[in-house]
Amino acid sequence: MKSIFKAVSMTTAVIALSTTISFASDLSGVVKSGETALGNILTDTAGMTLYTFDKDANGKSACNGGCAKAWPPLLVKTKTPETGDYTKITRDDGNKQWAYKGKPLYGWVKDTKPGDVTGDKFKGVWHIVKP
């Protein structure tokens, strides 16, 4: 009985590990995590901080026009499939945007280098994204 339990535990661990590896490779061309002064956060592939906007609701972006110029949406540029907490939403202009746990993801033009988090808590409605 112990050997069966051990085998099941090992199999579960291998499946969990392979799921994690698969997840990381599935989105490696889209997002990654990085260390900042505010801890571990989600970034784009260039290491730039990603943010969410409190006014976004129901999987829809409320940041368009001038807002989207200051807070560029993380647009879908490849055929990378949705996985886990990462989904795609359709913006008002028809483009697809990545979302994490239903919240659309954005950059911030005033972040100039990887690790910058100057948009966090901007006007009380913009927030860094923690994995």
C-alpha cells in the first residue's frame, strides 16, 4: 500500500512540475515575472512592469484613446494560446489584449527601464500585477 501511495505522489508531483514548465514555456513570449522594489511582479518580455486598471470590468478595457497612449495595452501579437489565468480580451478597436485573472494588462510610458514601478497606485486606480 505504501508503495502505491508513493507512486501516486510521485506521479502527481511530475504532473504538477510538467504543468508548470508547460505554462512557463506557453507564455514565455508574452509575460514573465521580475523582481522590483515592490517585490515579484508580472512584466512583459522586455522586463517592463505590467499594470491593471480599476475601471476595467467584466473582461473589458476602459482604457482607450489617450489613456491607451499613456498606458499601452499588452496586445496579443502571436498565436500563443490562452492558458490558466491568462486570457485574451477584445478591445474597442478590435485588437486583442492579454488579461490576467480577467483584468487587462498594460504598460506605463513613464516607466523607462525594467524594474520601474512608477505607475503603481497612480491616481489610486493603477496597480502593479503580482503573480
